[in-house]
Amino acid sequence: MIASTRANLVTLITAPTVWALHFLVCYVTASAYCAKTMADARVFTGTSWPDITVARAVIAAATVLALGIIALCLRQAWGHWRSGDVDPPFDEPSFEGRQGFLGFSTILLCGLSIIGVIFVALPAIFIGDCR
Amino acid sequence: MSVAVYATRSSSGGLDERLAKRFILWGGVAFPTVVLTALLIYGLRLMPVLRASGEGLTIAVAGEQFWWRVTYQPKDGPPVRSANEVRVPVGERVAFALTSPDVIHSFWNPSLGGKVDMIPGRENRLVLKAEKAGVYRGVCAEFCGASHALMAFPVIAMEKPDFDAWLSGQSRPAAEAAETAQGKTLFLQNGCGACHAVAGTEARGEVGPDLTRFGERATIGAGTLPNEPEQIARFIRETDTVKPRVKMPAYPALPREDLLAIAGYLGSLK
Amino acid sequence: MSALDAPRAPSQQDDPEHRKAQEDRLEKVWETPGGFRYWSAVNNSDVGIWYTATSLFFFLFAGALGLMIRTQLAVPGNDFLSATFYNQVFTLHGTAMMFLFAVPIFEAVAIVILPQILAARDLPFPRLSAFGYWSFLLGGVFVCGSIFFDAAPDGGWFMYPPLTTDEKQTGIGADVWLLGLSFIEVASIAAAVELIVGTLKCRPPGMRINLMPLYAWYVLVVAAMILFAFPPLIAGDILFELERMFDWPFFDPKRGGDPLLWQHLFWIFGHPEVYIVFLPAIALLAMIVPTFAQRPILGYSWIVLAAVGTGFLSFGLWVHHMFTTGLPSISLAFFSAASEAVAIPTGVQIFVFIATLLAGRVVYSTPMLFALGALGIFVFGGLTGVMVALAPFDWQAHDTYFVVAHLHYTLVGGMVFPLMAGLYYFYPFAMERKLSDRLGKWAFWLMFVGFNVTFLPMHVTGLRGMPRRVFTYAEGLGFETLNMVSTLGAFVFAAGVLVITFDVLRPKSKQPHAERNCWNAGTLEWLSETPGRDWGVRTVPIVTTRYPLWDQPNFVRDYDEGRFYLPDAEEGKRETLITSVLDARPIQCLRVPGNTFMTMGAAFLTGGAFIAATFYAWTLTILFSIAALVSILFWLWRGTAIIPEKKEKDVGLGLKLPLYVSGPDSVGWWAMFITMIGDMSAFASLIFGYFFYWTIHATGFPPSDTAGPGVFWPGLAFALTSASWGAMLLARRANTADKPLSLNLWLVVSALLAVGGGAALLWGPHASGLDPTAHVYPATVWVLAIWTAIHLGVGVIMTLYCLARSAARKLTAEYDIDIHNVALFWHFAMITMAVTAATIALFPLVAR
């Protein structure tokens, strides 16, 4: 379903699904890491805030992986879009019309997902501890 | 918006598709992305700065229905109890340890900084710094029950030497005066001391606000009424009307002169 | 077969007599019943209109509460309302607007127009829509009615514990909120299932995925969002009620609980909900804008991008409602980032609309006016949204009137104004007469001016430091003038709403019918004649373009002459076409069930169980639950998987389609699959709860002094359930091989094993003496075990149902819908069991 020569609804949503998983990994890693490194997650008792280097490394790896998968989606969608040799607005009642439409929409969603993944990775650059 | 109105007014229907596509791409995607990226980076860089640590003094504040329990925890020296009013030195980053024993409240002083919730079972941190001496009004920002609207606190920013002097003066008991002795007796007789504390007297209750420096405060009932004898009397007589669902019972049976005597005593506590 | 030529071949349809006879038969089959039987109708056009009218009524009710709020706040120290009553009023205002108006109106409008947009005669499960409607009506009246007994919820529409778990402070109001709304949420999920299946499987032949009207795209996205957004709230409601009724300490920090879990679960629902409200309204604009620009939408793919993209991103925003809870900056920052990102697809939609208007010739009329007003207000709300999405700004603005202003700008601009545009646009479609253009313009200007006068000053009020949800404010703080202006504006806005109400309600029998397709639109719903006919569509057309009424030659004539599919109802049965997901190839002629009171009965019995539980009347609750279960089984038995009198049917144009299909080809299988996705997301929320408690208990979860359920009993439960699942698969195989005896045997084995599995699972925590009121850990273990056991119980009931169907010869090798759907359920029950066992038995072995 995901890797397919024919575009379908699953290929359409693969990229945003990757975004969602990436988001979840980033959030869960950072939150669980901060919660578990502090003696009591609900009360600040230490003298300084624990830093989150480990979580940042995980987030960096997840980001590279996510962008890689989205790039693969993009390549496949590009193939779908180009295979039919049809142009917008993709309203032909044919396989090519459908393929072109799904391919092009997938490309757009890949673009949005790339922006989304980068946005979600930015906090790890600017914030270095659990404060 | 004006583009949209123009669009409907122009009867020519002229814009060709190519141009329209570019309009979507640049106006709808490229421009917002650039602006949002810049905004996001700005916001992210600001966050750690706003959550820098304090510089020594920590003030524990507990939000309770519907007042504020304040405990100063200076680095050296014993803790100092107070209520419904916070004093801070100018120019110093003061850390607040925020808790709640009952429901969620939110500690917010708009002029000094953002708000932080006080959540049962958790202790949250907030650091505030007053740049100028003055009185800044704060309120409870999270809905906490019937009298959520009647839960304010002033933050009084004092010059550092004044503040230090004030804080060290807090360990002495409240002033006593002969003319308020009857009020004191009535205060104790009616059992007020079961819930309220006045340092140096038998009143050692910890359920309600500490009244040791009551006379210094500008308002009563956490910003509900001005601190005047008549208003104090009213607050004691019809507590629930003035401040719905407050825990303190009303004393409608107390004669007016007794109420005023108690009010006089409380007002003299400085 | 070339789709365009086929209908014009000589056929019986050339004969007017023949057509007349067809029309009479169709008319009779789809006729709306008269008299008291009118309320037994299940057809989408009837149920949809009731649904819409009811949710608009709740809108007016909640609006009146809003006016009371504004009256109270007009002057400082006002005593128009007491503090405690004010708290009920604002809580109910928010609750009713969100749960009884904003979400239901989406479902209501979709039930009215979606089938016609897809040229389907009805949605695939009309009785389910009717069940949903009656549930909604009962639940809504129950929740709203509470205020007349001074028993309305008063904890704010997001009900933060521990204020709301404290029975002394909140009384019965919180139970009314939790149970009344849970009941409605279940109905919402039912409607979502219906709409997803409708969009994917009930499109007209030829309407490939790239030709689907944008409205259908939005419905698909929004209904899918409901499946993932509502169940977490239901899971939260369950935990909440367990704490209120049985003192299980999920949100009590003294016993290891945490009030923040509720906030997470509520906002995992709450933020997507904003988009669940917003997207369907934008979908109306996506239909209105092309019509009034008189050209196809420009950037169809971009709209699909925006709808799907927003659907995903909206699930990464929830913590931005929790920016001030003191969570680590890094956790907040992810949500800040996603909140900024979601502005991109939202902006794209608006630019697509503007571009379409720029490229077309705009016809100026009331719907267009509301559409433009909507864009203007929403863009402003979007700008403040980008501001509050930045945590440092939100630390100031959160819980103040700034946020009140922001949310009203987004919801009124993003939802109320488009809805009013839709009301003026679709009114002639649904009610056969046009609303007054003159009154509409009056209403628009009153609402537009009134709205801005009310809410624009609130931004300043909030920045000056006025928190939300205050029943009064003191003099001299700079709030007086601003509040007075807001109050005046609110009454102007209300006057606009009154004008519309009058326009809708005024008698129109003397007014001529609107002409057919009165806005000269291009999509299929405007095929309907005026005065309308009950059949929905005369014939199910073949579609080859996005705007068939504009682009397909002779389309309306061929349609009127019944030259497409299903022009007749020879057997006197209600029928519609089922097509494939991507290319809309016809695959089945679906018999849809007709009018019945059964759904109303089932809804009222189910509602009775919820209402009895509100009053802690347990015997009554149990009796109602049993009655509801029986009524639902009766409904299923009588009304689903009916064996047709013949295998195939000629649906016209020489096409023969089966009348009965099962497995993934059938709509029932899809409904089960989609429902179980929703069920899984509720379950995932409970699992999230377990791991949430694990993270906050840094010193050990389970606590070191508590023995968990052990490995043996959960392990045994897992083994028995696996065996039960295996037996179910063998039963399905035996049925396919036409061996009824072996089928029945395996069904019995499966049921027995499942009972054993459920019992073993519950025995684990019981045997180790876990007391759910002592600490949050045992409570969490119990909740997972009970949830799973209930699923096994439901599975057993389904298995026994199959057994009875087989005995009655309603389940055979050829007619096997039931066993396929039940087996599908068992896959999900198996997953639930496996995850529960792993979490409660194995995780403590590895966790710190």
C-alpha cells in the first residue's frame, strides 16, 4: 500500500503520518527524559535543571530519519505525478487524472510535512535543558 | 481582506490562472512560511531566557480557595509568613514556588510577567523581576470556583534596602496598643484564632490567612474590599454575600460594636 | 462502455409512460410517512433537517446564555446574576456551543447535503443516523435542561479537576456534563462512521477520487478526525466518572493521581475539535465560492492538501492550551512549533478562495456576503492565533479576555459566518424556497458590526489584565468602558441572529418556489427539483467532471429522464449504489433500511441508562442497559444483513450488480473497521494514561510496596483469548466451507474461551488484592483489565448472535456478513488483550 506504483489514499497520507510519528517521538522523548531525570517530576528539588543532550540526540536522529522517509515519499509521488503526463487541474475522468491528482497532492503534503518536521525539530536547537 | 473585497467588486473576472496560482504559492505558502519561521525562532529563543533562575530570595505562594498563602524563604534567616500580598525587592530576580492544596489556581501579575498555574500535587516555578518600585496588581487567572473573580493580590516592589529592612522586621511580633485590647479579646473569644494566626498571640490557626501584618495591607479578602473598619465589619458579618462560597463562616449574630472593635484591632496590626 | 454515450442509446426511458410508472414507484418507496409515523422516518433528508433545526435551537439557547454573561459584565460589581449561577451560565454557554451546536451542526448539515452531493439516495446506515439524532436530542435537552433546576455544570466547559471531582463543590452538574456529553459523543462517532463510509463507498459511478466535490473531501477528513479526537475524551470521561462515583484516584495527587492527565486527554480532544468545527464550515465556503465566482475552484489539490494537512497537524497542538501548567519549556516548544505550522495550510485555503474569486466573475448576494465576512473575521482570529501560539506571549494572554476574543474570532469567523452563508445558500435546496436577500443583508451587517464591536475591545480588556470566567470586576481598573462596549455589541449581534431566525421561521407558503438550481451551481445536489421529491435522486448519474451541471452535456435532461442507474424501484425496496473507493466503479446495489421506531426506542433506552447513572440509580441503570442491549440486538436482527430474494439485480444500462456482499466489499465491514479504529484510539488513551503515570512517578510505578497483577493470570488470559480468537477464525473458515455444524461448534468454543480469558484477566488484580481506591496504580490496572474484559464480553455477545443467526439460517456460507464482521471485531479485541497483558504484566518487569 505504501510503496506502490499506483497512488492511493495511503500513499497520500504517508508523509503527514511520518510527521505525526516524528512529533510523537520528539515530545515523548523530551518529556519522559525530563520527567525521569528529575527526582520527582512534579516538584523541582534539584539545584540546576538537568540538560537534555541525550534527548536532543534522539530528536536529531528522528528528524534525519523522518526527512529521509518523506524524501522517499516525495520521489515516489513525483513518479506518480509525472507518469500520466497530465497537468493541473487533474480533472480527467481517467486513471491518469487520478494518478496525477494524487501524485501532486502527495507532493504538496510532503512539502508541508517537511516544514512541519523542521519546525518541530527547532526547539531542540534552542532549548538545552529541562527548565 | 481588501483583496477579497476587490475580487468581488471587479466584474471583469480578469485574473488569469497562471497569476492566480502564483498568488496562492507566494501569498499562501512562501510568505507565511518565512514569517512563521522567523516568529517561531524568536519565540523559542525567548523561552529559556524568561525561565532563568532566581537570584536568592524564594517566595512560596499557595493558591487556596480563595486567597494566597505567602511564605518568604530568604537564603539566610527564618521563613516569614504572610497572605494576600507579596513584597519584592526592585531589580532582583525573585523565584516563586507555586503550589495549591485544593484546586487549580493561576498566579498572574500582568505587569511583571506571565502566569503560571498552581496545580495540586505539583510545584511550579516562576521568576519575576520588578524594574521599578510600585504596586502591581495580580489576580488568579485559572477558574477556581465561585469566588474566582475575588482573588487578587498586589505585588509591592520596594527598593532593595527598604525591602531588606522590612523583611528583617517581620520576625518581631505585631504591635499591641491599649485602645485595641478589647478588640483583641473579642477576636480571641470568638475563636478567630482557630483559623487565623497573629504572631505573638494565642491565635495560631493555619487554615486561613495569616493576619500578623493585617494593618499593612490595602485590601481585605484578597482584594475584595478596601481595608477600612466598616468594610472589615461587613466582611465578618456577611462573609458569604461579600465573597461567595468562601470557607470562613459569617458572624451575623455579633453586635456591631464588637465587629468594629475587632476591625479596629485588626487594622492596628502592623 | 463510454460513459458519455451510453445513456443516449435508445432505451425504455424514451417512453414517458414508463418513466411515470417508475417515478410513482420511487415516490412510494421513499415517501415520508405522515401523522405520528413521521417521527419514524430515517431518510437523510428528514433526519438531517431535524438534526439541523435542533442544533440551531441549541445555538440560540447558548447564545441567550452568552447575552446573560454580557449583561452581567456590562458594569462593574453587577448583581444581575449570582456568582454560582453565573458559573453555570458560562459553563453551559461554552458546553452547548461546542458540543450541542458546533460539532452536531456539521453532522446535521452533512446528513442533509452529502448524499445529494454524491447523488446517493441515502447514506448507507440511515437508521444509525436516526439513532444518532435521537441520542443527541435527548442528551442535549438533558444537559441544557439542568440549568432550570439550578443543577447545571459549573466548572467551565473544560471541567478541570480537582475542582470538578469535588462533589461538595460541583454537585450533580459535573455528572450531567460527563454522562450527558459522553452519550452525545457516542452518537457523534456513529455519525462519523456513517459519513466516512458514505464518502468512500456511496459516490456515483465515475466520480473518481480526483473528481470528488471538495465538500466530500472535508467531510472525509473531519469524520476521520472525530475518530481520533473524541475517543480520548470518552476515555477521560470514564476515568473522571470512576473518580466521582467510586473514588478511584486518577486525578487526586494525594494518592498518586494527577489533574494534568485530564487536561491532556481533554485537549487531545479539544484542539482537534476546533478544526473539526472549522473545516466543515470552510467546506461550505468551498462549495459557495465556486458557485458565486461562476468558475471551478482554482487549486483543487491545494484545498485537499490544506484539509488533510490541517487534519494531521491539528493533533500536534493540544499542549498549547497547557502552556502555563509549568511543563518543561522543551515540551511546550514542540507544540508551539506545530501551532505555527498549522497556520500554513489554513492560510492556503483562504488564498485559494481569494484566487478563485479573483479569477471568476463574482455574483454578489447574501451567501457571498457572509462568506467574505467569514474570511475577514477568521483572518484576524488567525493572526491572534499565531500570537498566542508563541508560548511567551501566551503566558500573558492565556486565560484572559484576549483568548476569549481570539477564540470567538476563529469560531464565529471560521464557523458561524460560513454556516450562515451555507444557510442562505442551501436553504432553497432543503426547504424549496429562498430566504429573503434583503433580510439577509440586514442580518449580515448587524452581525458583522455587532460581532466586531463585541469582541475587538476584548483583546484590549484581556491585555489590560482581565481574566476570563470572572462573574464581576472592580471599578477603576480600566475595564468599565470596554466591557460596556462589548455588551452593546453583543446585543447588536443578537439582533442580527434574530433577523435570520425570523427569516427562517416566517411562513413562506405564499412565496413561490425557488427555481431549480437557483444559484446556477455546478454540483450534483442542485439536480433536485422544486418542489422536491422524496426519492433523493431520480437516477444515480454517471459523473465524468467535477462540475457535471456545468460541464456534462445534456446531463440534467438525461437525469430527469432516468437514463442512468437505478431509475426504478421494481421490488419496492429502498436502494442505492455502492462503488469502489478510488475509482467509484459500481460494486453493489445496497438495500437501505426504511422507516422504523426501533432506533428511537434504542436511543431513548440507551439515554435512560446514562441519565439513571447520573443520579447514581444503579438498579435503573442496569435495567436500562439491558433493555438498550436487547433493543439494539433486535434492531440488528431485524434490520441488518437481510437475505435478498435474488442474488443480482439489473441496475440499468445493462449492468447487473449483486444485492448482497460481505467482507471488505460490504459497507458493514467498513463500518465495523472504522468503529474499531475509534475504539482503539480510546484504548490508546487509557494506555497513554498508564505510561503518563509511569513518567510522573519517577520513584517507581508500580510503587515498590504494591504487588501488580503478576504475570500468571494476565498470561493465562492472553492465552485463552488467543485461543478464542483462533476458534473464531476456524468458525469463519467452517462457514465458508459450508459446514454449519462445525461452525456452531467453533463458535461455542470461542465464546467459552473468551469468558475464561476475561475472567482470568480480572482475577489477576483481584487475586493480588489491588485496591483501586488506594492508589492510582491499582486503579489504572483495573481500568485496563475491565476495559479489555468488556470487549471480550461484547465479543461473546456477538459470537452468540452469530450462533443464533446460524440456527435461524440467516448466516450461511453464501450470506455471511455477520461472521466476517464479528471476526473483524475479534482481531481488534485480540490486539486490546495483547496490549493490556503486556502493559500490566510485562512492563513492570522492565520499568524503573
